[in-house]
Amino acid sequence: MKNSRNRLTPILIFILLLLVWILIIVLAYKFINNHKTSIKKLKLTDPLVAELYSYVTDDDIFFYSKKAYDSDNLPDEYLISKASRYLTVEDIEFVNNKEFIISYESLDNAIKMAFGPDFKYDLSKINTNVLTSLSLKENSYLNLNIHYDSKSNNYLGNYVETEKQDKVKVYHKLVEATKTDTVNLKIGYLFYIKDNQYQICSDESCLKVVKQVSSLKDIDFDKFITINLKKASDEVYYYQSNI
């Protein structure tokens, strides 16, 4: 009887181990399957995808290509630059000697329009130059030397009018859109200089031209950015991060 129990013990251990491995495999399969189903592929023609992609500008691609950012570590000058798309010259009070005043309320509203009502920021120590999308006349832009004034609770500084003549340009195209807890736009991009042909550059400096093509239409991308946009409390999607 004792020998019989000894013979059964290895068999029971084997069966137990087999059951444990089966359980692990089942749980792993469910986890992987659930993870896959949580990623939904969206059509590029989806109205939401098309709308969100339409807000991505060439300036955004230049900026996002330099580094991976998220909504917690965006540079102050980028916040103001992007917010300026929602400002008008009427939001700026122009004073003597090329000086200006922007009220805290005006810039705050513009930043919230650009990044959402839940976006947190602090520009109380800002002191920088910012090229904005604001224009006093055709083909000119306002470059603001801006700082925060705690006494008046306004943004002050001086400005110059400058022409934006970027020799290096960017071409970008939406190649994939998915949805998890965010909408994720995968964008292919390249930098180029237009001469007689399109000179494709290795980076935004365009110090090295890797090839020349006659058309950008069917070119293969080797650089990609994924921009993640999250729904805010107003039910609108705003920038969350780029990778």
C-alpha cells in the first residue's frame, strides 16, 4: 500500500504542474486577447480622425520631431506659439516703441483653446522670444519678446515684425490612426528643400541631402511621429503626448 502511494505521488505532482501551466496559458491568452481588442484601428477617412489631423501644422511636426514631449513638459515658448493661433491682433494692446500688452485672460483663454480646459500651466517666470502666428500685414509675423508682470497680471514685452522664410520645409502624411484611451495619429514625415527638384534631407537642418525626387506624392517615409490626443472634460480631444 505504501509503495502504491509512492508511485502515485510523482503522477499527482505532474498532473498538478500540468494544470498550473494550462491555467497560466489560459490567463496569458485572455490578457493578450483583451489587450488586442482594446486597440481599435480607425479609418483615415473617419471624420474625427480627419478633423484632429487637420489641426497638426508643419510647425508642430518640426517641434515634435526634436523630442518626445507630453502635456506636462511642453516648453513655455511652444505653449504661447501654439496659443497664438487662437489669438488675434485685437487681443494685443500695442503701445509706444514696439511694445505690447496681452492680458492674462486673453492668453489663458487661447492656451485652453489650444490644449483643453483641463490643461495646467504656469507662465509666471516666462522670459523668452516667441515667433507667433499673429500678423499685422501679409507675409509678416510678430516675434514677441515676452515676460510676465505680476503687478498688472499681464504679459508684456516688445515685438518685431519678421518674414517667415523657412528654407527647409516639411512634408507629412497620416498613415495610421488607432484608438485606446486616446486617439493616436501615426504621421510619416520628411524634411526637404525645393529647388528644381525636391531635395530630401536627413534631418531638419538639411545639412545633408540623402536623395532628390521630382514628386513627394508617392515617396516612402522613414521617419514617423505618433501624436496622442485625449478627450477633455468638454468632450473634445486635445494633445496629450508625442512619441
